Amino acid sequence: MTLRLVDTLFQPQTLQRSTVHGTKEFAPLDQQIISAVKAEVLTAFSYQCRSSEDRVRIWDQCKTSIGKRCQNLRKGDKQNRAE
């Protein structure tokens, strides 16, 4: 669900140039959009969130998935340029 939302709300080029919170090399994704994704995901999976720790755990997994999506798009772009 998280990746479907992120893929819908961000252009692939934006994801390639970004990370969830930004780093020295990469810009942060729009935090308003990320907050909306977080709210939607936590609402959809509220039945699994019995405590604040559960919400943190689920959102951490989502952030990891978003980060990997960004990373994989960058890897794919590098491979395409090398060919």
C-alpha cells in the first residue's frame, strides 16, 4: 500500500533524486505528502496498531520500503546510463 501511494503521488524522477528525509546527496521528499501517506497507512492498518510502539514499527517498515524504492530507481538509472 505504501509503495502504491508513493508511486502515485511522486514522479519516478523525484524518487530517484530523493530519500524520505533527505541526506547530503539527496533532497527530502515532500514532507506533507509523506505525512499524508503515513496517516493513510496507519489508518488502514489501525487494527494492527495496539500501541504507539506498533505504529512506530509499522511506519519504520514503510519508510524503509520507500527508501529502497528510491534506491532501486537510482540503481536502475545508473544501469541504463552505463548501457
